[in-house]
Amino acid sequence: MNNIKEEFISTLSHEIRTPLTSIKGFSKTMLDNWDSLDDEQKKKFLNIMVCQSQRLINLVENVLNVSKIDSGANDTVLTKVDVINAINSAIAMVKMNYPDIDFEFSIYSKEPVLADFNKFQQVLINLFDNAAKYTKNSKKVQISLKNNKNNAIITVKNFGISIDEKYFNAIFEKFFRIDTYLKSTAQGSGLGLYITKNLLELMGGRIEVKSGDSPKYCEFTIYLPLYEVENATKSALRFHN
Ligand SMILES: Nc1ncnc2c1ncn2[C@@H]1O[C@H](COP(=O)(O)OP(=O)(O)OP(=O)(O)O)[C@@H](O)[C@H]1O
Ligand SMILES: [Mg+2]
């Protein structure tokens, strides 16, 4: 237990220090060289500061979510959520950190879901962040939205890297990160997928992973109950009682 806590604090400190150091560095450089920097350079530095702040915000959201999940608290508020809107807004947030990544969004369904807007947003941000972060020789992330009879189905696919089947369960555990060279180049605390899986389950959804080697890709698929179906079930139950 103590080991886990120590590891948590040490990863977290690192995760906090990196963006903070960068924010401090760039703001100090701007202050010290204000007159010699042109507008273009100032804009570039401010952009980096915005990205790094966004990274800190995501991290704080994740840590808060972990402590809520682990305490068993359930503050889920289910409402009718427009999936296209939620996906577009999550893409916009993640794009700030990965301006070079091209997010392709294919829409085959317009059905709303019954979900907790904030939790759904956090799920999408974690999945899009992973897809943009764990990619090699590819600048593309493919997102698709369709539905079956009961669920909205969202897939997130990235290229150039694969996940060995033996890790398909472990990646959803708290703090687990696959030990590849990417572990040191791509920052992370191993919380994203643990939170994603738990938040989805709180909303009556689930997540699946697929991966292949020729060509290399990873694909995460989430299922969330459609609003109309859930509503119809509720009315039917009311009618019966
Ligand atoms: N889209 C993906 N492509 C390839 N590997 C992935 C992908 N998503 C997750 N992984 C692997 O699963 C591990 C766990 O992912 P998870 O999102 O939980 O943690 P993280 O990204 O390392 O850290 P955090 O999300 O807390 O910043 C990652 O470290 C990575 O090895
Ligand atoms: Mg992650």
C-alpha cells in the first residue's frame, strides 16, 4: 500500500513539475526578452503556456476522478447528451496539446445518448489524448460514431503502434503503463484508461480494445446507451408498475 502511494506521489510530482517548469520557463523568457521578441514569437510562447496549462487541468481532473471512483462516491448525473457536440469539443481540447495531429471524425449516427456530460467529456479526452500521444510515423487519429439498436458506438483509432494482447486487461488497471520506449518519451501516469473504464461503467457503458500488427494500429471502442432506448425502457417500466 505504501509502495503504491509512494509511486503515485512520485509519478504525480513528475507529471506536475514538467508542465509547470515549461510554463515558468516560457513566461520568464518572455519577461526577460520582451522588447527583442516579435509578436509571432510571443504568440508561440503563449500557445505553449496554454497547452501546458491544459495538460495540468486534465491531470487534476484525472486525479480527482480517481479519488472519487476509489471512494465509491457516485455523483453521476444522466442527461440527454449530443454525442457529435461532445466529440467535437473534446477534439478541440486535445488538439491544443497536439496541433500537428489530424483528427478525422466520421459521423454515421446523430442519436443522442443518456450520459453524464462531464464524465463523458473526460472519457473522450483520455481516449483522444492517448491516440494522439501513442502514435509513430503517423499524424492521423480516426474517430467514428455510429449506433446499433441500444448503444452509440464510438471508435478511436491510432496508427504506427500496437498493443500486445497480453496487456488488454492490464492497461485498464490503475498506474499501469506498457514498458516500451514510448513510456519515457510519452508522459503519463497510467490513470487515463482506469478512469475511462470506471466512468463508462457508472454510465451503463463499456470499453473494448483491438490492435493489429500489419499495419500496426490500436483501436478503442466505447458503447453508451442511447437516450431514446433508455427513455422507452423507463416509460415501459412505469406503465407496468
Ligand atoms: N491509443 C493507444 N495506443 C497505444 N498504446 C496505448 C493507447 N492507449 C493506451 N495505451 C497504453 O496503455 C497504457 C495505459 O494508458 P493510460 O491512458 O491509462 O495511461 P497513460 O496514458 O500512460 O497516462 P495518463 O493517461 O494518466 O496520462 C499507456 O501507458 C500505453 O502504454
Ligand atoms: Mg492516457
